[in-house]
Amino acid sequence: MPEPIEGFLLAAGLGTRMGALSRCLPKPAWTLRGRALLQWGAQALRQAGATRLGCNAHLWPERLRTVAEGLEVFDEPELLGSAGGLLHARGRVAGELLTWNADIWADGVPFEVLRARHREARATLSWLLVPHPGGDWNPVWMDHEGRVLPKGVAGPWGPYHFTGAAAWSPEALALLPEGPSEVNDLRPRLAALPMGHQGVVVEPFPWREVGTAGALIEIAAELAPQEEGRLPGCYLHPAARLAEGSAGRLTRCVFGPGAAPHPAMTDADALWFEEDGNQVRLGL
């Protein structure tokens, strides 16, 4: 019998907003401080005591596997969505399943608080929320009992922001239909339960969404100035090879695995990486 799964990283997607970068790596395989985004999430789950972890993979599954050490990888040839991806874990959860969106960098995710509050409320699904920081993210509102309200409905508590961390009970996983589905598809069924979908509000913690090539460059400069962000205005994967003296000649470029442009080259707004022994250049 397969071992129970305690944590799951949602790592499948098309990477559309990443543009050319998705021609090289799936989003969760890009690194910060030498560690793939996928493994930042795995570390947070392990720190909360989740030892058996899984993730799903759609775009470049074999390339995702190279950074998925310690995780059970489930291939997802047909995208199953933000809820449907958890079908891989259905039937293998003994208590609750802690989940995380693997395209996010965060430090100090309070999964222990989420788990404790989830168990205390006997909730079906719990979201980890922080006060809404402004911007384009959809606001989350709750009623007086702490239940998450339907999308677009304002309530007495909020607005909050969903961090990407959640706790799913086996009962919540049993609600998943076969095939693709989104969390919003489940909300009517969750609303009919006593504490079907609750919000757990915590103080903000270091959290950054890595959604675009520009965001990756900016986050590298901020969080890894001696590593991926060491060439000002660019991103350097740990497996990229750049000659000395590149600063000033390369602007807003992303250098992926194996990238090794000619030392005398001047370039801007480009992705470089190695594929089948050849250097590939794509515009961002």
C-alpha cells in the first residue's frame, strides 16, 4: 500500500506569464539562493513536520524531476487545475494534507499554525491568509464565523490575501470531481458544511510571487545579490557560465542552465540557455 502523503506542492502549470522562460524550465525549477522554488516550499513543509511530500508536474516534467529530490512526482499530462491536481493525493491522506503553490518564494511559512487551527475548527478546507497588501490580487473576505465567502462577495472580515498555503481534510479531497477543477468550483459544496472553508489569518511573513521574467530578475537582485542577482539587472542560474566583465554589456537578461554567451557580446531583454549542446537565445 502506498505511504500516506502529508504535504503536496502544486507545481503543474503552463507558465504562460513567464513567457520565454517556460521554454527552458518549469517555473518551480527556477532558483533563488541556489535552491529551486519547489524546494523552498518543500523545506517549509518539512519544518512543519510533513515528511512524505508529493508534487505534480506538467511542463517539462523531467526537468522538474531534477530539482524534486525527496518528493514523489506525479506526471499530469492533462492539466487538472488548482484543486484537481490534488487528485494525485486522494486516498493517501490520513489526517490533513498541507499544500503550497510552488511558484512562490517564502520564508517562515507558519504551517504549524495553519494545521493547529484547521484541527481545532474541524474544518474541511483551511486557507492561510494575511492582511491584503494592495495590488491586483483578488481579496478574500470572511464572515463572522471565519468562513471564507464566495469570490467577489465582501464580508465583515477582510480583505485578506491567500498566501498559497492550505490544509485539506480527506473529506475535502473526496469532494473533488474526476478531471480538472478549481477551488472555486468546490465553494458551493464547501459552503453547505458547518466549517467547510475557513480562513486562518496570520501576521505577514516574507513572501514573493515569481510570476514573470521581470519579477524573477527583481527578486534575485533583492534576495540573492551575491548569487542569481550578482550581475546587476540580470538573473544568473547557478549553472550559467558568464565571463568576467559582463556587467554593463548585458541588460535585463535571464541566463538559464548552461548559458554561456560569447564574452564580447552585448545584449538586452533576452533569455539564454543550453539545449542539446547548443546555446539558445530567445527574446523576453
